[in-house]
Amino acid sequence: MSHTKKLNSAEKWDSKYQQATLQTPANPCHVVKQHSRLLPFRGQALELACGLGGNARFLALCGLKTHAWDISDNALTILNNWASLNHLPIEPLITDLEQMILPFQQFDVIVVSRYLDRSLFPAIQDALKPSGLLFYQTFLEPVQDNAPQNPDFYIQTGEFNQAWSKLKTEVYGEGWLASENGTEESSESEVKHRYAWYIGRKTA
């Protein structure tokens, strides 16, 4: 059953990225871009459920050796080609996050954007080095149009601040944001969603 589910999930995301190219926009999420001053000058970073790797690209450009994990081979192939062309230290890894065991205290920075699996929370904070930073941004309840329709994929107001036993909150916010993969030109028809965003620092 789990093997079939994994295949279905991989096929779903490979289909999503089937038409993607090196020119397909892939930009960092709001919380990373707005608070990039908090990033260390060097170290190991990880983007979970990276897709085309908008955050991974940004982290690598900031000088971090970046690991990018996703279930879509199509998305990671494009990311790997982009990294090679731009001579940037990004290591894509095809992985099913429901099965992956995160390494203990390996990362100075972890970024998660538009992906929510609460069962991974303990492993995510354990994967951070002491004083490491977690940047997390995802959909804020209630269920929204043009977004996941499963309410389990939505964070609740204030939930991030209570979710991490080993992290100290550095930044927390909620609000409407345009898609990070939209064009630079804004328009009234631009798709926006309600997000919550969080930055926590490892204290133990």
C-alpha cells in the first residue's frame, strides 16, 4: 500500500513539473528573502520538498552548501542542471519524505515552504545543529481556493510558536502573499494566499 502511494505521489509531482524548463521561475519564499540577513555566511543548508528549488538556489547563491530533497525526479533534474550551469553547490536528492530519516544535527539552515507534515517536526529540529535556523512558510487556515483542499495541510494561527520544543522563535508572521513564482509585475488578478511564516533558532 505504501509503495503504491509513493509511486502515485511521485507520478503526481513529476506530472506537475513535466513542462518545466530552466526558464521556469523558481524564487525563494517570503520568509527567506525578507530575513536573509539572518543566514550564516557558510555552512550546510537543506530545503525539504524543494520542487524546482527556489529556496535552494537562493541559499546556494548566499554561499551555503545546499541539499535539496524532493520526490519529483523531473523537478530535481532541472534544479541539478541549473546548479551545474551556474556552478553552485546544490546536491539534489530524490526522496520520499514520509520514509526519509533526517540526519542528526547536520544542518545550519533548514527551509520548508508550502509543505506541511507535522510528523516531521521532531526530526526537523533534531536535524539542525545547535544555533541552526529553521525557516518555515506554509498555508494558513482556513482552506483556500487554488490551494490544497485537505485541511491537514494548513497551519493554525500561532501553531508554529508552540510546535518546536528545541527552537526559540526569532520571527513569526501571518498575511496575504503573492506566489513567489509569479512575475515581477503585479496585477489585480495575481493569485495570493494566506500564509504563516516562522524562523526558529536551535537552543538545545
